[in-house]
Amino acid sequence: MPLRLERLENVSPLRHAMAPVVAALVTLVVGAVMFVALGHDPVHAFTIYFIEPLGDAYTLQELVVKASPLLLIGIGLSFCYRANRWNIGAEGQYVAGAVLGSWLALATHGTEAGPWVLPAMLVLGAVGGALWGLIPAFLRVRFGASEILTSLMLVYVAQLGLDYLVRGPWRDPAGFNFPQSVTFDDVALMPLLMEDGRLHGGIVIALLAVIAATFVLGRTLVGFSIELAGSAPRAAAFAGFDEKRVTYGVFAVSGALAGLAGIIEVAGPIGQLQPSISPGYGFTAIIAAMLGRLHPVGILVASLVLALTYIGGEAAQITMRLPFDVTRVFQGTLLIAILAADILVRYRIRRVEGTTHA
Amino acid sequence: MLDAAIIGAVLASVVAAATTLLLASLGELVAERAGTLNLGVEGMMIVGAAVGYVTAYGSGSLLLGTLAAVLAGMALSLVFAVLAIWLATNQVASGLATTILGLGLAGLIGASFVGTQLAGAPQLHIAGLTELPILGKALFGQDAFVYVSFLLLAAVTYTLARTRIGLVLRAVGENHAAAHALGHPVRGIRTLAVMFGGACAGLAGAHLSLAYTPFWAADMTAGRGWIALALVVFSAWRPLWLLGGAYLFGAVSILQLHVQGFGLGIPSQFLSALPYLATIIALVVISALKHGRGAPASLGVPFVPDR
């Protein structure tokens, strides 16, 4: 092999910080190739995709609205991934939270229930997501079943469960047979931050989660035990940290935050239950967590970037008739690029003279 | 109601459903026996389905479509191999990235073919045998993919157990440091194993879009790639056991469809969830019984020579 990776002794902070930037640039190059292949002028496409959404107040608000579920879920996932537990079923936990929280909204619909409804819904949403997330944790701890596969399978189960509810028992009887619930009462809806516009209270909750997670992960023993369980499980065991408790803990946290994101979305921008309540937030949040280097502030930035791909994708769908899959290609490429860039900044590729033995 | 003709048709469709799973899980088993966990099966399968369909639709040749699907699956597996094997990135994240990219690419490729249809792969007909009651159509009335899946199963079983290549591949998966010390190109072998997995996933996708349901629909793999991954665990990494697993899951997915057809009053969503629930139950049962035994010792651990 004439080429080999050589580990650098010291990676400068600048070099480390450059990785996501390089990854974004690589993604743009791949994107340009894709647009040309689809027969579009890449400059025009990029303008619609990434520049125009940043140009007016409505789409800027929309950007924040779309970033907040990614942020909440991504922060939860960072707890799992730091501990080397692979929860990839956040989409299902999001749905489970939305369903359990919505149950209260529907149960109190049309009654005189007071302003306690929304806070209670949020709690139920977090509980629903946490319970759904604890299933793969339990199956891993108790039986050794791969949490990767079980958490993913539960996504399909949760989506089918939601589908059943909105087509069956929870369907709005006055809804002309459309598969959707009644529109939630005002006490069950997220308050808007400004008189008009789209910004809602869920964004504040997401920002609070950033602060809380930064503190827990960076400053507490809990955060340290999570980190240690992931990077040095044997050392963690010797130090007396309970591996099972870490597993349950990180799945409960990530499930709860995903469930919270789900109920916020349903009680906020959507306002009712319907068969599809997510454009894949639970999966995109995996990329947000990775791109943000599993750090809450990094995930905040990454969520905004990924939200831009959603908004740009919608704009391109309307004005350029491009399929929404362009967004998925962007997101997949971005994840691939960040994985590669994260390694490549720590190594350099060198030509090895003489030896051909690999 | 349940006469021989219906049972025969059900059995034949079980075989068809199982073939997709068997093909994809065979490839993943080889990749995993060499030590690489590729969670990109779903993505490689759907890219195979899309490329295979588009090529067959354009050229009118199912064979060309199948070839293109195999190549497409391999191409995507190379993306994964560069990341996970040569850059030693996290295998779980790299596999997920492969799946996300594959789903997007497949959607783009197939976008303008939604609503079209193909004739579908021809089915074998042997006068006398295919008309046999009950088992005739299941055994002697299938398309070429089914028979290829059996040939591949035999080839993989034999190669892994009885040949030098198989021995080296297993050594790389069990103890990559020792294999490296013996002079085997660990990463090269893993790359080839992953590419074989990509080819099989592409073939499974072609079976889906060219034979089983000969049309293109977005996300038509519907988690089959993930079920194939679970089947490898279920088989405890033994190829012959994949046969049982794939047919068991084929049976579950077909039977739930027929129960839906009978309209027994069970909500269709509950029945549709059965294959996924069955996957979870199978994983739990096999994990509880084996608890980690059977997995290649170096599975999921990247190999970096100078570390």
C-alpha cells in the first residue's frame, strides 16, 4: 500500500474546528454535481436552496421552527452516543411522545379544562417518549439484544400505531373522513412567542435543553459517567459506575427529549394529530448530533444548518419541481463528509516509500 | 375456503417474500463474518431496486436491470467501505449515513418512474412439476432470483466452511491482528466482503422491483434491509440458518397480508406491525439463548495497522 494514515501528535483546535466546515463545503460540491446531473443550473439551485430562505422574516422563523425538534432530539441522542449506546429509533420515540401527549388534548377537548392542560401534555409527551425508548434499553440490558435493531423496528411499530389511532378511534367525527384528529383547543396549543408569526414556546424549551445538557454533560458526575461508559467501559466498571443504569439513563433522556419534541410539534405547528407528523426529524437529528460533535452548542448550530436543507428542499420542490429526496441526499452526504472529515483532521495521508506490504 | 390452490399460491408468495430477505442477509452475513457491521443494507437495497427498475424499464432487459442493480449496490457499499474500513470511522454511523444517502439517491433516481410498471421476471414452468398441488408452484414455478438465492446460499455456505478463502475471511473477522500478522490484507478482504454484501443487497433490491412487485414506489424496501440485518443475528452468523430465518419472516409477512384480506376485524396496522414485532422477538430470543456467542470476535472493531 503506497498510502497510509498517519496519526498527528497534536491536533490544533483550529484544525479540529475546521472539520464541519470542510464537510459542509464537500457537501456543497457534491450538491453542485447532483444539480448538474438533474439538469439544473447549480448557482440558481443553490440560491433557491440556501440563500433565499435566509432572506425574509417568514422563512427565517420557519428555519427556527424546523431546527427546534432537531435540536431537542439531537441533544437527547448525544447522551446515548457519548455512552456508545446506539439509539437510532428517535423517530419512534417522537411519535410515542406525540401520541401520549395528544391523548390528554383529545380527552379534555371541548371541556372547561384550564391552562394546566398544555404543561401536562408536555410531561406526558416526555414520559411517552421515555417509555418507548426504555424498551430497547431493557431488551439490551436484560437479554443482550442489539439496541440498534430493536430501536429501529419500534419506529415502524410506533408509526403504524399512530396511523391506527388517527384513522380509527381518534379520528375527528366531523372531519369528512379525513385521517386526522380534531384540532386541539387553545389550552392544548403551544403559545406563540410573538403576536403573529410561527415562533412558539417549544423553541424556548429547546434552548433550555441546550443549557441544561451543557451543564449536565460538562460539569456533573452523571455526564462524566456517561462519557466514561462510552470511551472506557472497563474503567467505568472499575470506577463503580453501573453500566445498566447508564443504558437506562441515556435511553430515558433521549426518549424523553424526542417525545417532548413530538408533542411540541403536534401542539405547535401542526395543532392536531395526523398520520404523518414528522419529515424524518428523528433520523435527521442523528446527523445533527454527529455534525454538532455531540456537544449541545454544536448541535444547536448543526440543527440550524439541517433545518436549512428542509426549508431549501421545500422551496426547490415548489419552484424547481425537484423531488424532496434532494434534501435526503444532502443530509446523507453531509453525514458521510463529517465522518470522514473528523478522521482526516486527526490524521494525515502520507505516501509510504519502499514498503509495499500492507 | 382453504383449498390446495390457495395454499399453493400462499406458499409460492412466501418463497418470493423470503427471497429478498435471504439474498440481502447472505451478503451482510459475509461482510459481518469478515468483521464489518454494515448498517447500510436498507440503503444499498433500495438503490439496487431503483437503478434496476430504471435500467430495466429503459432497456427492456431484466438481465441488464439486475446487473445494474448489483453494480449500484456495490458502488454504494464502496462508500461505506472507504469510511468504515479505510478511514476507520464509527461503523454504526457510517452505515446509517449509507442508508440515508441510499434512500435519497433512490428517490431521485426513481422520481419520474412512479406509477409505471414492468412485466416482471418470468417464472419457471416445468410441465407436470409446476402443476403439482400445493408445493408445485412454490418449488418449480418461481423466477430466477429464487433459484439464484439457493445457489448463493450453497456457495456461501461451502466457501465459508470449506475453502481457504473462507478460512482467511473468518480469521480476519475473528482476530484481525493475528490475521494481519500472518500477512493477510485485512482491510482488502473486508472491503471485498462488504462489496459482496453490497452486490447481494442490490440483487435483493432488483428482486423486489423487477420480480416480487415489478413497479417502483418510494421507500418500497419498507425496512426489509433492517430485517435482513436482524436475520444475520438470528442465524448466529451461520448461513444455513439464514434459510430458516428468511422463510420464517417471509411467512409472517405474507400471512399477515392474507389475514388482512380475510378481514377478521383486526386493524390492518396491527397486522402490518407483525413483521417488525417478530423481528424484535426473534432478536430477544436468540440473544437470550446465545448471549453474544456466535458473533465474530472482531465484529464492528475497525482495524488500523499501526495502532
